[in-house]
Amino acid sequence: MTAYTLAEYKKVLATASLRIAPQMLKTMQRGGLNIRDDWRDRAAAKNPIHARKYASTVIMRRTIVSLDGLMTVTVEPGPWGQGKLGQVLEYGRGGSRNAPQASHIEALEQELPHILRWLSIVAADGVR
């Protein structure tokens, strides 16, 4: 590889990142919302009586981490409503009596292939 082609690749990638950043943000936000909604549905189905409010405490937070708009998406049980019960239900505490429900893992497994597919489409479109 020559220095000329390396410089050309750098130029292509620099312009591509400007084009694809907004689409990647939209993709991650949509994926986070889908995970949150699926997690809520699963939590509501698993806890219809003793933790009715737990499903509604699952939230999605978006955090901008850089000047160019890089964003993290976090989906987690919120600290209100069910209090610490959400953490116990989801992640398990105290041995076999409180086995984790793992609705978060199931929701992530459901959505991850879609997120990866859309991110690969966005990246491929950005370098054309």
C-alpha cells in the first residue's frame, strides 16, 4: 500500500464519518427503544401480580460523550417505583430463591442482530 492510497483512504473515512454519524445515532436510539420496550413487555409478563410496577421502571438514557455527537445508550431499571426490587428481579440476589429473570438479556438477544445489520448497512453506505 502506498502513502497515496493511505491518504485517500483516510479522506474517504473522514468524509464517511460525517455522513454516517447521524444515521448511526438514529440506529442506536431506535435499537435502545426496541430493547427497552421488549424488556418492559417481558418484565410485565413475568411479574403480573407481585411486581406490577417494575416493567414501567425500565428506562433508556442517551448520553452524548463527545463533541461530534458520539452517544451511549443505556437501558436499565430506574431507581423509583419498585425500588431495589427491580434489581433483585432482574439480576437475582440471595441464592436460588431469587434466581435472575434475565429479561434484559432476552431483549438484547432479540434486538442485537437487527442493530448490527443496520449499522453495517449505514457503514457500507457511508464509504460509497
